[in-house]
Amino acid sequence: MVEFSDNHRRVLANSFRYVDKRLTTLETKLGVSGQQSPFHKLTMDLSPAQKRMVITHIALIQEAMLKFLEDQEIPLRQENTSIWRCAKTTTQFLQIIFEELRPNYLRGYGALPETAARELNEFVTNIQELLGQMNDELS
């Protein structure tokens, strides 16, 4: 084991955490979970073999980073933010985003026909109800 200073240990752990975040984002965009978001701006132009290779290499890189940290006895500090708090904050934030999609907030973009305004209001209300249910279930 090589001796790393506390500063070096911290930057290594934080950099590995950032690399992992980027790799996880790539996995999500590849649709590893079985479904790809229709809102991604990327075109899937990898062959199935290339996709498998990328997924395999992501896992190898993650394993190598973890092994390096373990071998160097560099701990990965566990974050104190719970997934519950993250989910609660996210649902509340999304409620605000959807509220700001109501017609009265969109006036600055030009006139909105009455039927479009009505449909948009109904849509936002439905989405906010779903977010409210999710938020209530998390309470």
C-alpha cells in the first residue's frame, strides 16, 4: 500500500465518485434498466455488441476503482442524505416546475388559445396530483 495524504485520499475518492456518477448516467442513457427515457436527446447508434461492451467496461472500471480504494484503505464516505429526503425534495421541486407550466405563467411566450390553456391546466393538475400522491406516500 502506498501512503497518500488526506488531501490525496479525498480527491481520489471524490474523483472516483464523480466518474461513477458519469458512468451511471451513461448506463441510464444506454437503457440498461430495460427502458430508455423518451426524453433522452441521444440516438441509439451502438450495435448490440457495442452496447454490451460499454456496459461490461463500465462494470470493470467501477470494480477497478473500488478495488484501488480498498487496497489503499481509502474509505468512501457514505453520504448523509437519505433517498427519502431526495425523493421528497424532488417531488416538491417537480410540483413547482409543473405549476410554472400553467397558462398564466406562459403569457410571456404569446397568446394561448382557450382550448390549449384548458388542456394544459388539466394536464398540469393531473401530474401534480400524481406528484402529490407520491409525496403523501413518502410521508
